[in-house]
Amino acid sequence: MVILFVLPLMLFAQNRSLNNFTDANGLKQGTWKVRHESSQAIRYIGQFKDNKPYGLFKYYYKSGVLSAVMEFNNNRSSVTMYHENGIVMSVGKYQNQLKDSVWYFFNNRNELLSSEDYENDYIHGKQFLYYPVDPNKGEIKIMEMYHYNLGNKHGAWEHYHESGHLKSKGKYNNGYLQGEVFYYYTNGQIDLRGFYKKGKKNGLWTYYNENGAIDKEVNYKEDKLLKGKELEIYLEKLKAKKTKAISE
């Protein structure tokens, strides 16, 4: 994901402060205004009770432009982050300061780029990548869809043409493409099919023309295209393996 913004969630360390109050037990209380390090610019404004943030916090770039608005409610919080030109960058929630639930990401032209499910700060569930579009002006079109398991791609993957037709599909296993994959022409005919093993091309790959006829077939082993004697040995071993399997 290209849209990343490090929100200062761990901002509650003692930065250069402005008339901020800490009680006799060293706990932050009341309204705090904290500056960026080595700067007069405000970094954030918010309220604490017994060292815990609550209510509305506002964060700022060194330029003074609003960078984020965050609403705290016990251990949960919702946030809207902004690009420096004022356009929304992302919208999401935190649970115990870790990303949680669905997050949406936008570029600085207000075009939706992705939506992602989070759990304990990991992408967990579905991730959708979109053809960039302003949601207020155009139809949202899925470009790619992935399944994640605690930060690793795991499960079905689909890639779409902008027309909405399927472009390619396959499966991931613990972060690696695994098993058979398919690639399609815009007319729906298979363009290419092949196999992956732990993220590397492995086995037979077949190329088709737009009428569905086979153009050529090639073989890979650990991402290496096999040719000549090396290909002959590979095919002989494959044939022997199949014969043994049948006889058993």
C-alpha cells in the first residue's frame, strides 16, 4: 500500500509543551498543547484524564495545516487523516492504539485507492485496490482483491480489467502465490495459465490466443525457464513420477 501516514499515536511522551499540567502522581490532566520538536509549530491539541487521552484531538503539520482529527472514547478511537493540501488521506479506527476494522485510503486528489480490514494493526480479511476515482464524481471500480491473514496474503486473489471483467486470479498461501493461476483477455478467454510454488513459477505454463487455441507451452522450475537438455531431464522425471503414481 502506498498511502501511509505515521500518526503520532505515541505522541504522549513529554514534548516541548505549552502550559500543560501534570498532577502530583505524574499523570497528564486537562488540555495539552504540544509543539513539534525544535519548532514553535503546534503538533497536537487534546485533553487527558489520568494520563489517558479522551475526546477530540487535533494534529498539525509543521506548516500549521491540519493533519488529523482523532476522537477518543475509552480504548477506541476514530481518525480522519489529511494530506497537506487539505484532502482526506485516510479514515479508520483504532483499538488500543492499533488499527482495527475497515480503513479507507485516498490520494491527494481525493481519489479512493483502497479499503482494508484490520485487526491488531495487521491487515486481516479483505483488501480492495481500486482504479483511482473521486467517489463523488465516478463509479468505484475494483482493480484487485486480496485476502489477508494477520498481515500475510492468504487466500483468493483477483485482478480486474477497468471494464469489470476478470483479468487474473489465483491463491496466496502465507504471503506467496501458490498453485494454479489464470490470466484472461478482455473478451473473457484465457490468455495464460500456469502454476506457482512458494511464489515462483513452477511446472507447465500454457499460452492461448484470443480464440482459445494454444499458442505455446513452456515449463519452469523455481522461476527458471527450462530449455534444451535441462527441459528433457525435467520432462523425463515428470513422466516417471506420473507412471509411478498410476502404478501405485
